[in-house]
Amino acid sequence: MDPNGLNFDTTAMLAGLRPWIECESPTYDAAAVNRVMDMAGRDLAIMGARVERIAGRMGFGDCVRASFGHPSSAPGILVMGHMDTVHPIGTLAHLPFRVDGERCYGPGILDMKGGNYIALEAIRQLQRAGIATKLPVTVLLTSDEEVGSPSTRDVIEAEAARHTFVLIPEPARPNGGVVTGRYAIARFHLEATGKPSHAGARLADGRSAIREMARQIIAIEDMTTEDCTFSVGVMHGGQWVNCVTTTCTGEALSMAKTQEHLDRGVAAMLGLRASGNDVQFKVERTVTRPMWDPNAATEALWRHAQGIALGLGYDIPAQYSGGGSDGNFTGAMGIPTLDGLGVAGDGFHTLTEHIRIESLARRGKLIAGLLATLE
């Protein structure tokens, strides 16, 4: 099957993608995530899929699972992506969906609604061309990837275990490559406790939790090495400026290039102690994405995809990547997983997030070629 012959219409794809982008879906807003799941579920139903809704939990949104009829009952191909984004409601005012030359902007368009959309378009184009896939195809859209998938990991792993291959349309690498392995990531909850007092009249009587957290943030980030990084991305503390703050909380993230480095980093975090006897400091490990080392089956999957890409006129070098994705789970399970199959662009998680429009068809054809030829 030559995917060059498929009719990927970029203008039509942008028109179909736009409602997804303009339906803002930050992870922590379950109702907003469910609204975009409604849209995606409807699109999949129109395509003839059997659409199921998996109820959210832990305060997060639902998942959508869609399967396409197939004569075979053999384990097939799982196409998996997340519909939640890091952008809060109201981001559209600062980052509206807009086409500017060869780029298209919008919150979540690169990470990763654009990739999810081209995966659906790949299925749609195969249907229109009358090309049957050799294996059954299932689409799983999840709701909490941006916070480490705490409520969906069990769904992801259970669904992946029923499939032979996992394809993940996360953004393409800057060099156009795909991902065949990812570093491990651990997240931590931080809590500093001080002693309250009136900041104006009795400052010396108090012990500031914010001050303690500030000390710990510097200590945590100073542990960063080339092989294991540490960052504190969230901090909450205080309510009244005239009160010495009693409690301050934070969230930290560590990325490690090997399991050994991860274990060492986790031990260092859990070993942190308060700077003095008059304050307290606690660290709790929360979500962890396991190390994903590629195996021979993933290598073979990439070689197969590379052959399709070369036939389309470009290469897709394989690489390890940081950042984490749900591919960490499926790859660590040993299931052949190919990540980074999505659109090309830049600025994800920022107010300059955009895709390169030409990559919609180019990467869509790659996914279509995989779906049609994997067996």
C-alpha cells in the first residue's frame, strides 16, 4: 500500500481540527476535558467506530475508547493519545487558533490534539480508499497525561496488554524523528510547615514556611546533574501578607536517564530534611513514569516505520526522549511502542505553541501506512 496515493486535504484537516483546539481542555478541569472527549467521540462514531466512554476518577475527566470492526480477533494496533492540555481556560484569548503562513497556532495543537487528529484522519483516509488494515485498530484517548496519568495508568496498561503494537502521535522530534525510548520521571509533593505570627507586630515569633520552602527549592534544583534533573514547578503558600505563613506546598519533578539514576534521585528527594528544629519539611513521592528502554520488537517496529517514511521522501531517526508520555508505560511493559508519530512544530506548553501545517499530511500518511501494513 502506497500512502502517497491517499488524499489528505490540509485545508479540510485544519477545519476539522479547529473545534478541538477551541474547546479548551486543561487537565484539572474535568468538565472541559469531557467536552472535547464528546467532540472526539462523535467524530469517531461518524467514522463507524464503536465508541465507549470510560468514566473518570480522582477528579479527572473521562476516557474514550473506540474500536473499528474487523474480521480478525487477533491482538491489534492501539493508537493512544491524550486530550488534556496544560493551558488553562482563557488561553484562547492570548493564543487563538490562527493560521500564519506555514504555521497554525492554538493551545494544545502540538501537544497533542494535532497528532490525535491526524491519527483519526489516517483511519478515515484508509476507509475512503477501501484499504482494510491487516490487524484490528483501537483508539484510546485519555484525560490526565499532563499530570503523569495518575487516574488512567491502569486503563492504559490493561488496554495495551490486549494489543500487539502501540502507536502514539505525540509531537515529532525537532529533527523529524520518532521516539523509541523515554527517560524515567518521578513527581513529588512537598510540604513545609512553620510557626504563625503577626508579620508586622511579632515577626520574630514566627517561622515562615515560605522561607523554608525557598531554601528547599534551591537545594532540590542544585541536585541537578546531566543524568538526573530536578525542578520545582508549583508552589503555594500564604494568604495574608501580614501573617507569617504556617504552610507552604509544592510539586517537584525529576527526570533520570537510567533506572539507577532515578533510584538515586528518589532516595535523595526522600532524604531531604528540614533546615532547623523550628520548622518541618516533608517529601512524598507521587506519580512515576518508568524507564522505557527499547527492545528488539520496538526496533523492528521503528525500522518498518522508517521504510514507510523513506517511501514518503523523508527519514524518521529514532531517539530517546525526555518529557515523558504514556509510552513509558507501554514500552516498559515490553509492548512494541512507537512514540512521537504526531505533527511537527514548536512551543508546546507555551503561548507560542504551533504546528507546521505541511506536517499534517506528511505525518498522517506515515500513520496510515503503519495502520495498513502492520501484521
